[in-house]
Amino acid sequence: MTRGCKRVYCVEVVGCLNVTMSLKPRRIDFDSVWQQLSDTVSTVICGGGVARPVWNDRFTDVYAVCVANPEPMADKLYNATKNFLEAHVQQLYKVEHLGLVY
């Protein structure tokens, strides 16, 4: 454990990181969390890489949204994800249909 750190999560490739994570339900700014989630999903479905700490943070974000206080937002997350993926597929179809595949 590193001096001055109460909790440390060590990953061989990344090094040591401070971890401040709680599983207790809390208030969530859905739009802010969704922006980070959708950026990560976009990166993944377009074949990009995501750093391990970012990947782990997104799992924590999904959990936090699903148990948010005072109102869980799992349905809102589902609908946002569904809309995001449908728009992505429509864009792929449009690009392929117009012959703009790179």
C-alpha cells in the first residue's frame, strides 16, 4: 500500500491507482454519466481501445445509474443505449447504402 493512500488498487500494467468507490446508491447526473458511457461504447464498437481504468470506471457508472438514489435509472440507461445503438446501425446502413464504405 502506498503511503498517504487509504485504498490502493494495483495493476501490473498500469501501476497503482487511488480507488474511491462506493456501492451505496447515490444521486447521479444521468447526462454527465451517459456522455462518458456513450463515448466509451462508441470507441469500443468502432474498434478502438479503452484503458483498463476507464473500462472499470464505466462498469461502476452502469451500476451507479442502475441503483441511483432517489430513483434508479436503469430504464433510462436501457433506452439511451438502445437509441444510441439504433442510431449507430442506421448510420452504418446509410454509409453502406450510399457506397461510402471506407
